[in-house]
Amino acid sequence: MTSQRTGTALPDEYLDDGERLGADELKDLQLSRLKATVRTAYENVPHYGKAFDELGVAPGDLHTLEDLAKFPTTSKAELRENYPFGMFAVPREQVARIHASSGTTGRATVVGYTKNDLDTWATLIGRCFRAAGAAPGALVHNAYGYGLFTGGLGLGGAERCGYTVVPVSGGQTARQVQLIQDFRPSLISCTPTYLLTIIDEFVRQGIDPASTSLTTAVCGAEPWTDGMRRELEEKLDVDAVDIYGLSEVMGPGVANECVETKDGLHIWEDHFYPEILDPFTGDVLPDGEEGELVFTSLTKEAMPIIRYRTHDLAKLLPGTARPNFRRMSRVTGRTDDLVIVRGVNVFPTQVEEVLFTLDGLSPHFQLILTRPGRMDELTVQVEARADLDSKSWDRVAADTEHALKERVGVTATVVVVAPETLERSVGKLKRIIDRRNLR
């Protein structure tokens, strides 16, 4: 489903050379870059040299794009096994910047960038902002967190493409509102859930969010639905588009929605080669079928990545606004965010879709898994909107339980809590709290 609000595309003169490639030119470029990447990884990254040899493949076995399926995939676990710099293909002295994941569930995953990598990254962020309808010269309020997380510094690279970037970072939401009022940016970049928090702060201060200078919101770093898009657009009076990326592949800027269509994210295939795999068998699936999204980098120097398994569930679709680049559907969930409750598969995005159909509930929620006896139980904690009378909470909770059973097929206990009760995140919102192993 596309948004009812549709922005205006920039003139073709804003397209870069990569966006102008014809279909055959793109395939030739992909194959040339893919061959170079595979050889670089094999010769300079011990992990890949061993993985290729164990599978019995060599760089010379890559003759067509389809031959990539013969090569091994890469997992987050393997990146952690090579912590900190074991996946680098260049000497550490040639690495200009290092980013890393939080490492909250184990060792951090570390990624490196040469100066050329940073230039490429900035170029692609500029491409994303132009796809969102923002011409160079626009003032960008960047509310992604700065630091080891790739979001803040990654999107901040747009300054190299002619944008004026205000590096606000995350948090201090009242100050975010003040700076938006004072600086009058036209574009804001942050996670969709944090943008909702900023909207709430506008309302708390008695300011109509739709009265601001903002015209465009570029949101990513977590799955979000068309229901959330509609809410963001209606309350802020902006065009909200999706940006996709992950640190292991580059960071934000791997793909982006185009403002004139909002029908999925065009993948910048001159730099990243996508595949969709069956998450259980690992077989490559044809375009149009949903499975696990896998990426191979085509131009990264410091840390080339071969067939990285993202865990994100999506489809590959033909290009529209950028016809030479395939689109990926919005991520519908993650293979590692799948919750199975008494035989029913549940993804957080399914719950979010239900919540947007019910009056009085916000999209701020958490799924809490417990096992008080022999069976798993699911509790959905969701914040009420400020205008929902607390006397109605029990009724709304019962309605939500019924809707979840009817539309998702899961039996859950719904607990409605006061606004701003659940912990906010300026990075990725933690949707699932697993307490089954705490007994």
C-alpha cells in the first residue's frame, strides 16, 4: 500500500551517472565489480579464503551473476568470531573510520571504511536524499545517534553532497523541538518511533507539529508499517520515506524509497548485489517471493562482505521510479524477531498493523514473552494515546486481544499503560522482551 500523500520528484538533472545506467550496462558493471570483490575477499580476508576452500569454490568460478549462489554466505556470528579487525581486507592503517554494533547480545560486530568507502557512502546518502525529494542545499535535522552506531555519522555524510546537516543526534527531545523551530529545516532523519516521540513533544509544548518547516522525513533503522507512515505524514504534514541499511553492509543508504511512488525501496545495485534466500534451506528464491534478504558489497574496500544474511524478510520487485534498480519491499519482519507462541508465528509488524486500526492506542508497544508453566505466554504492553480516558483502558485492551486473535491468530494478554511509560529508543526500538529464561 502506498501513501495517500505523494511528493514531487526532482528533475532528472539531479540523477547521478549510476542512476542513468541502462539494464545491460548495470549488469556488466555488477559482474565486473563482483569478480573484483570476490577475489579481494579471497586473497585478503583469511575467513573468506578458508570458507571458499571448504566449499570448494574459487574466484575463478564466478562467470555470471547467478554463479554467486555457489559461494558461502556470511553471518553476524562469523563477524563476531573475527573480532575486532579480522574481516578487514586492507591494513588497519588504511582504515579511515571504524563503526561497531552495541554488542549487547555478544561481541560487537566491527566494520571499517577507507577514505574511498566514506566518499562512496556520502554519495549514496546524497542519492537517498534526492530520491526523497530534497535537493542539495536543503537543511537536514539529523536526529540519528552519533558515535559507533552508523546512523548519525553515516547520514551526516550528506554534507559532502551539498546538504546543510545539523548533527543533533538523539535524545533531548525538547531541544529537538526548539532547534526545529529555530533553524527551520526541511528534512528530518531519524527512526520512525523517535519521530513519533518528537511529535508528542510538539503536542506537549502546545505546538501544532504540522506547522513546522519540515517537508520530508527519511526514516529507517527499524521495520515500520504504512499505518505508521500515515500517522507521521498526517501529524507532521510531510512526505515520509523509508531508508534501509545495516552496518555490516555499509550503514544507512543501501536502498531508499522514491518520494513520487513510495512503493518500496530502490536498491543501489551498482554498489550492492541483492538476493532473496529461503531462510531455512538457503536456496535462492526468484524475484517476487518473500524470504531473507542477502547482500554482497560491490565497491567496499576496507571490508568487502560476501552474501551477508541480514535476517530481514522482504521481496525483490521490479524498479519503478528508478527502473534500472530493483526494489525491495518494506521489511515485514526479521527471522530472529519471529515469536512463536503456541504454534502461531508472530512478527512485531503484525501487531503494529493491528494497533493502527484501533482508536486510542499509540504505536509504542512491547511484546513480553514468559513461561509461567509449561506453555509460553505473550503479553502486549501498549501505550494509550493522551486523549484516551483511563476508564476505557480495560475495554480497549479487550478489543485489542480480540483483534489480535482474529487477525494474527495469537492469544495474548494486552495491557494498556499510560503515555510515555515505555522506554523510548533513539536507535532501534526493542520490541521483544524475552523473560522465559529468567525463572
